[in-house]
Amino acid sequence: MTETDELAAALDDAAARWPELSRGQLITRLALEGHRAATARQRQQRAGRLAALRQHSGALTGVY
């Protein structure tokens, strides 16, 4: 993996948060944190879509 300026900055920020970890461990930690954040976002979006469906469910019953 090439450490670009952007990745280096992310690792530097992560090192401030988890100073006991090596740069390799920080990459793993950031990947896991990103996965958790993405999963949480997906759950929120799904919950929002389901809430919208429930809210409008039956709204057109009897129209046809």
C-alpha cells in the first residue's frame, strides 16, 4: 500500500487518538471504524426508507 499524503494525514490523526498502535495497526483500526460507520449509515437509511413506506402504506387503498 502506498502511503499518500491523504493517507498519511489520516494515519497521523489516528495516531493521536490511538498512540499505542503501530501504523499498520492504525490502518486496520481505520478500516474497521470505516466499516462500522458505513454499516450504521446503511441501517439508518434502511430504517428511514421503511418508516416512509409504513407512513404511506395504504394511502391509495380504494383509489382504483
